[in-house]
Amino acid sequence: MRSQVIVSWGETKRYTFDLDEITMPSDIARSWLDQQFNDMGCEPLRLTGKVLLADKVIAIAQAVGESRFAEEAYRPWAQAFAQAVVAMLAKPRVRIDVPSLTVSY
């Protein structure tokens, strides 16, 4: 199944990752994203301290910054991020809007 992840820093700064197939199982995806969340020193976005899956995805994108998605040197990491997001959220199309802190399907 084809999937797509779009990571956006506003209307003119979009990074699209087209995935022909999802090769990451959901439990591995969750673990990989948990590890990234911890490694990047991310903090919960909600005052309650609860971290929703969508919040985790936004926090990671915010922490690594736009260059991690834009620069060719980081392409393998960005592809792994896209794979993990699609596998964990179980949605074929995911749009992450970093400035507005939203994830849509």
C-alpha cells in the first residue's frame, strides 16, 4: 500500500515522503519513535504530561528541526521517521504541520 507523509514548516516549506510500502511493524515504529523522543530531549506538549501519539510526532519534528527533513545527508533518518509515523498511526496519508502543532490524516 502506498503511503505519504508531509512535514510542513508553513505553506512554502513542505517535505513530502512517498512510501511504496511500509516495512516497519507498528511495535518497532512505536519503539523507534519513543527512542527518538527521548534522545532529542522532547517534552510533553500538554500540561498534563500525557503524550499522545500525534504529540510525539510533532515534538520530534520540532526538536530535530527543518534541516533534518530538507538536507540530503539526513534523508535516511527522514525516511525512517516517515515509515515509523505511518506504521504507528496506521494512516496512509499523514500531514505534520509543525508551526501549528497539528497532525492530520
